[in-house]
Amino acid sequence: MALICKTFAALGVVALSAILFAATPSWSAIKPSYRYTGELSLDLHRVPFSRFGSYMTFSMLTDTSPEQPMSGLYAPDGIAGLYLRNLHTGMGVSDLVHPVFHVELLKEGSSESFDVKATPTLLRLTTSGGDAEIYFDAVDRIRFRTHGVSLRLTPVGKAVTVPKSDSHWEMFRQSGPGEKYTIWPQVGKLEMSGSWNGIATDNPTAVFSPDPASHISEGEIDTYDSVWTTPAKSTSFESGLRSVGDEYQQWLTRMPEVSQEYGPGAELAAYVNWSAVVAPKDFLDEPTMLMSKNWMAMVWSWDHCFNAMALAEKDPELAWQQYRVLFDNQEAHGALPDGLRETLREFTYSKPPIHGWALAWMMRHGVSSDRKHLEEAYGPLVKWTEWYFRYRDSNHNGLPEYNQGNDSGWDNSTVFLKGVPVETPDLSGFLVLQMDTLATMAQKLGKKDEATEWHKRSETLLQQMLARFWKDDHFVAIRTEDDSVVESESLLLYIPIVLGSRLPSEVQRKLVEGATRQGRFRTAHGFATEAIHSPVYTPDGYWRGPIWAPSSVLIADGLDSMGQKQLAHDLRVDFCNMAQKSGMSENYDAQTGAALRDPAYTWTSSVYLLFAHELWRESH
């Protein structure tokens, strides 16, 4: 303070003002952050209607047969319409969609077409004769109310229906996932049809009819594993709806600050993430954000890192749960599951070790850096790191390899066209950063010798990586079996940009030049994952063309570290503009920005929130 006063006296008010304001944006550039409202209209063909914690969701299913696996929501038997789905599923494509009930509105016994309007907490179906309102009263309980029309639920597939007391009916599927449902009326009448054939109920349907006096019906669908119990408390329809609305508003208070410009996209991103969380069950020890409640209804072992990062500053507890969930299922040798769901842990493949990079990001942003979190993460992160050197280095040269494209996260990247296993610079780069993070953690935990060793190993791997993969002005991959160079036009070979200032300045310069050279990767929307001029570039080619959120955020972070602030800024702007216009899709056409594949994907929502928040911070 004394120094400031002396400076004030020496320079005068005008000069001091110039010094103080030179390092900050002009006051006119500082704008208030966007205020989340929760006012959002959902397209149920693209975005499921669900809620935090629930394994159930409503979706509009089309009558088109899938042209390729895992690419759409398709109705059973070609009967398009609104369906209630349950995510307790197997791995088959049809299982991932898993419709349970077809939902219809009836007027005088005949099915009526209806308009579908959905907000984050209320689904409304409107027809000329009346309407229906539906919401999730709890993670395992759906309530609905109709005015002037009946509501019909038709089970999909063979089902068993069992009458219980007080007009309650229990229903479960004859085969498949083992969820059960109790269906019961609160106002009006429930009529069950179908005939028992000795094994199951033929052609079962449930029709909720309005009370003749009020023309209103109310009912409930509850799901459970074993035994149905009466809800702990009874509330009015309106009270329950207000309660879930209040819960969603609380969620919005924990979203990152963004500018007014990117508020509409942030509203959608916030809902996609909230609605994609499922409750703890079986392999999931904590509330877990799936990648989607469309058909990518799992969490993969690099996807979860981006979701943890987006939650870190405002909801650190939930962020830590997302980061930890794969480590909770780490196997004895140190591998993380490739994919995880409540009833499935899949170890056939792996995913890239970005976990050290992600944890370092979270630590830089003031979370997960206390002793408790460091102690919890250190041992598992050590095991995950060592797994690569012990079990993914078949030629024992100290440079780990990918056994298949899925291991890289870039399933069909052209890096793998010549065969596997393949040593790639991105994998070594991730491990360099992971060992840097372990060194920092070890130092904070008082493990000085281990910190020194991690620093040494990180530097050794970096030098090996540069010697092995850097050729003239670009990185290459090496096919381990015959030591042959893999020249590819995949952006995967530019992901070492994430190393940022850890790379020699000349390597940094040439990497940025190569990635941004006209006609290659950089488009008006971001970085294509295969060079546009490549003979195998495909607009909807998965990792052979489309723009993806994870590659975008890894590159942006590395550019920041290199001091390429303007390029990182532009990348964030382009991505946010694209996602706000096209939705939070799994990936995007690199040249048009159009949404591709799963249209409600959480790692895209999370990266949008991260990017939009960083752009907001730049103006503050």
C-alpha cells in the first residue's frame, strides 16, 4: 500500500490511472454474466426428457430403420411416437434405446395426434380434445395429469401384468432387463386390458380415463428392482412440479458464468448435463453423468474428465465424483474400464490417459488440490500410469502404444490404417503431462523422492518422444511390429499441442503452422479430425473428418500454454458459435458445422460451458 501511495504522489492522478487501467479491460467492455432462466424448449427427437438421477427418459422415436449402428432413436416395429425408455440395458443397439411404453392420447377411444412441448421439468402433450402434463416427481417416479383426454400406455414386447390392490398394477417384461413398474391412478380410472396366456399377457394396455365430473385424470408410473412401496409423502401435482422446478433452478446456480451472447447455448448445455446424471447403482458408487440418455448411455474413461472439469469451480463435490467414478472401478493391474454403466464394466479396450492433464487443470482452478483429494487420487493415478509402461510397451523401448483405435479414443483414425499396435506422440504426450501432475502431487504430499523421480521420468519420455516421432516439421506414428513410419493426415498427430510450453519453441511453431495451414484442418468451425484434402476425409466419418469437443479443448489448452492466446480464443468462439447453433451434438461436420450422431452429448455440453466461461473471463 505504501508503494502505491508513493507512486500516486510521484506520478499524479492521471498517470496512475493510466497504469491501473492499462492491465484491465475498459469498463465498457466488462458486461454482466448471463442469468440462467431454465426457460428452454426441448426437441424430444434430439434431446431426451429426463431428470437428474433417473434411469428413465421420454424420447420421440422415428419409424426409420438405422443405416449404421448407434446412430439414432428408432421405434420398435416401425411405430413412431413418444416412448418412455429405461436405461437399464444391455450393449446391443436396440437395447441401448430400450423403449418400455408407447405413450398415446385417446379421445372417445381413438388415438389422437398431439403436439409435444417440453421444458427441462415439464412435458406437455396437446391435442384438439385436451392435453396431458408429465414430469419426474422423483428419480423413480413419473406423474401425469390429463384434461379432456385419456392416456394409453402400451408395453413394448412381451410383458407380465399383475393386478394389485386399490387399482394398482405391476408390470414387468418377460425377458430382458429386470426393472418392474407399478402403474396406478390417483384421479379417474385405470383400465388394464390383455389376456393371460399362461406365460405372459397378450397385447396388454393401460388406459387412464378422466373423472366424468372434472374431466381430469391423474396417475403415476413407479419403477423399482424388487418391491414397490408407497411413496413416503403425498403432494399435489402442482406442488411436486414446483419442487422439481426448484431443484433444477438450484442446479443452474452451479453453472459457470457465461456472457449474454452464449447464454442460450449454456441453457441447453446445463440441461443436457443435469438430465444425463443417473443415481448410484451397482458399479456406480456415486451419481454419474452419462454421455447421453439417447443411445450413448455409458461413461467412457476419458469422457468423464471433461464433465468433471466443467463442474469443478461451482460444484466441486459432483466434479470429484465424475473424475473418480472410473477409478472406483480400476482393476488390479491398473487399467481403467474402457466403458462403464451400472451393470457393465468393459475392459476390452482402454482410453487415453488424459487424467493427469485433467486433474492438473482442476488443481489450477482451485479445486481437488487439498491433501484429502490428492491422497485419494495419487495411488490410483500411479497405477494407471504404470499400466502403460508395463502392459502397453511390447517392444520395451519405453514408449507405450495403442493396441487398437478405440484405445486412443479416436476409434477409426487413419493413424491405425496400416495395422496395430501403434506408437503415437499423443499417448506419450499425455503420459508426460500425467507424470508432471504426479510430480506435483507427490511434492504436495511430502513424497519428495517420488516427485524427483516423476520429474525425471517425464523429461526422459519427452526427449524419447521427440527423438522417435518428430520428423522434419511434424509428428508421425510408428507401427511397433515392423518399426515403420505411419504418415497420416489425422489431427491425432497434432494433439501433442496439448504439451504447450513443454515442447521446444521450434516444435511449437511448426505444429501450429501445420495445424492451421490453409486447406488442412482449420475450418470456420474448428479443427477437422482428418485433413480436408485427405483422400479418406469423410464429412460424417467419425474420427476421419468431424469436429469433436475433446480434441478442441486439448488443443485450446495447449495453445494457451504456448502463448497462442488469439488462436485459442478464436477456437473457443468458433466452437461455441457452432454448438449454440447446432446443439450439443456428439460431433459436427467440419465444413458446415451441422450436428452429427448423438445430438445430446455431455462432453460437448461440458466443453461448451468451459469455452463460454473462458470467453467470459477474458472480458473480466
